Amino acid sequence: MVTKLRLGPLPRQRIVKMTISLPVSLNEELDRYAAAHSQLYGEKVDAVTLVPYMLERFITTDRGFRRARA
């Protein structure tokens, strides 16, 4: 059982559609993460829904990127 994930409950946002290519292994991991997130928060989500929030979290927590923007 998953007790905590870095990505919390999802806020409602408008999004822009983007097409990307992923290695099969990463896609499988994203699907597993989505299943864990769904189980933990009780709302069914898929990897496609989670990826924008994961990328946003990654960018906002990247110290080097924040320094470069300053």
C-alpha cells in the first residue's frame, strides 16, 4: 500500500495538449504511479493526466532552473 506520494491531489486546471514519445519502460512506470495515485486519493487518474503536474512539480523544485531564471 502506498502511504505518500510527492504528487498530491490534483488541482483543476486548463491544459494544452502536447504529444510526446516515451520509452516503454517509462510509460509502464507512469502507469504504475497513476494506479498508486488513484488508490491513495480515491479518484481514478491515468498517466496522461498526471504528467503535466509531475513536470510542473519538477520545474518548480529545480533549484538550478530557479537560479537561472533569476
